[in-house]
Amino acid sequence: MSKISFAVTTPPISEPISLADVKNFIRTIPDDDSEDEAIIIPLITAAREFLENATGRSLARQTLTASLQNFDTVRLPRPPFVSMDSVSYKDKDGNTIELDSTHYYLDDAEGILYFPSAPPVSELYPINPISVTYKTGYNELPKPLRQAMLMVIAHWYVNREAVQIGSRINEVAADFALQHIIHQYKVWWF
């Protein structure tokens, strides 16, 4: 498999958990729009990004662009996959050429991108010539991941820094439960 890097090209328009759901979970006053909202709203995004990095999955709908060195079979980062936007490459002269779908195939279930017919490597630009743009993210967040987000948000809301329990410092309360949820959804890259 080919070496791959990726970037978020269009971030999520909305978060998978609403402010009202978070306020209900952390037991704030539902109609209170005080400074607590200024604290909670960034925590929702931070918790999503934390869990995306921990699991290797996209929790909210977003567009990613992956860069590949060659046309090897590759597992695209951050499932679940929604749609393929484009596959293009730079030729050795630096011209960008878009491939039509007859030159590649995406196994949506596994997130593996195949190139049954592609230009020879000698025709490619030397540094990350292949660009794959695709949409990813859940339609509806699985309940365990939703619970993990709420746990992280609640902990960060109550504890604005790491918590010491005995001689051990925990970043997130209920760390044991959270790690089990993360392990259940983690995408393994080997």
C-alpha cells in the first residue's frame, strides 16, 4: 500500500451533537444563553476532533483531500465514506489531469481505493502527484461515539485542566469507559 497524507478541505457545517443536547447532558439551565455557551460550543468541536483523531474516523460530514505518491492500492483515511469527488494527478511537467471513474474504484465498505488502469509512474510529478478528494462522515453518529463525545465535553466543562486521581493524572474522567468506546470504533492502519 502507498504512503498517504490527508487534509480537511471543507470542515463540517454542523456538529453531530447539538448545543441543547450537551446542555441537557451537563445539566445546565436549558434556556440560559450566558457565557457558558461561549465555553461549551468550542468544547463540542474540540471533542469531535479529539475523537476523530483517536478513532481515525470522521464523526461529522466533511470533505477530505488525500495525497498519494503513486497509484498503489490505498486505504483512504477517516471512514465512513459518503462519496468520491475527484481523483487527479500531476504529470511530470506539473500539469493537473483529472481521472474519470473508469481509472479507479472505491470499495466503500472498506475504504480501499484501487487503480485498475493508471498512467505509469515515470509520467508522474515527483512529490505527492495524486490528489483524491472525497466526502466522509456519519449520517447519524453511533450512540457509543455520541456518548463518548458527551463524556469528553462534560469532563472538559467541569475540569478545565488535567485531573489527578491518586498518583495518576487523567485527561478525561471515566477514562476507562472512554478508551473502550474508542477501541471499539478505532480504524487500524496495518
